[in-house]
Amino acid sequence: MSTILLVEDNPHIMKINSSCLSMEDYSVLEAADAAQCRYMLSNNDVDLVILDIMLPDGDGISLCREIKAKYDIPILFLSALSENDDIITALRAGGDDYLPKPYDIQVLIARVEARLRSVRKDKRYISFGRLRLDTVSMAAYFADNDLLTTQKEFSILLMLARNIGSTVPKAELYENVWGLPYSDNANALFTAVSRLNKKLDDSKADVTITYERGKGYALESI
């Protein structure tokens, strides 16, 4: 389930957008100003920010630059400012899309779907809590500390991080990481997971890899 952060000071618009996105099975977080936005981003794994430009404690353009400097998160602007210069300024500040108010809610939902499809295809960093995986350098970090994973250890973490909330069968995990047929004697998987959990434990990470007998492995918060 993708998580969307709505940054909007109009409670009526916030309620409508939040309700409609929730009905589309998105997890929705709400922030009425820039300060709440910063708090939500620092305490949650957000997939998309929907950002108003005019906020009671600042402007969305500056906030967009701030977000982009710290997070790899797409930003969709929603604003009553609809002049070409306003749109150009917002996009050049780092915005990924811009929808002027008033707008059709179905258009908003379609824009969200399109942006998230693009993110899933091209996203370099995948995060779960404070665990961050760099899919380009194939390095895993917890709170900016390199876990020094091997290529196969990283591949295990990546597959589990892409299936949060689900249990990945042993055979599927082994065959995807090792590229070999799975057998009940695939001790390499057990050994690699044990090493990973030790690295996570040594780093005092708030995540661990769990095993459910007869089902498989999952990445979970602790």
C-alpha cells in the first residue's frame, strides 16, 4: 500500500482528498502546514507528497526544495495559482507534477496513479523505517550506517523490502537471489538471513527478518 502525505491548510479540501484517496486504498497522512509536513516526513515512509503552495507558515515552493534536498520523494503540487509562471516556478523548484485548483478528483487520482507507477519503475532508494536500500550502488543503510552487505544479502533485503506486509516463500526468495532451483537443503539462504539479522542487530536496527514455518520470510518492524 502506497502512503501519500497531503499538505493542505484548507480543511474542506483536505477532507475530500483524504477520503477519496483512502477509498482508492492509499494510506493517507495529513499535514496542515509546513511544520507538520516536516514531522510526518521524518517519522513515516512516504511515497508521494501532494503539496499546496500557500501555507500558513511558509510557501510550498521553499518547502518543495527542502523536501527534495533530504528525501527521494515525488511531489505533486495542488494550487489555486494557475498562471504559467507559477507552474514553471513550482516545477523548476523540484515539483514532479502540477494540478491547478479547482480540479476534478478523478484527474487527481489518475495523476497520483501515474506518478506512483513511475516511482515504482525508477525509484533508486527503497526505505522501510530507517532502513534504506540504494538499488544503484546495491548498498544497505540503517540510519546512514552502511550495513556492509554482500550482493546476495542485499538482494534478499531488497526482495523482502519490496514485499512489506507479505511473506515471501523460501523457494521464491532462493530462486530469485541465487538463480538456481530451490531444494530443502538450500542452507545458503538460512545462512545469509542469519548473517543479515546479525548485521541488523549489531546496528541496533528497528527491523528484522522473521521466518514463518511452512510459509517463508518477511521484513518486519521490531
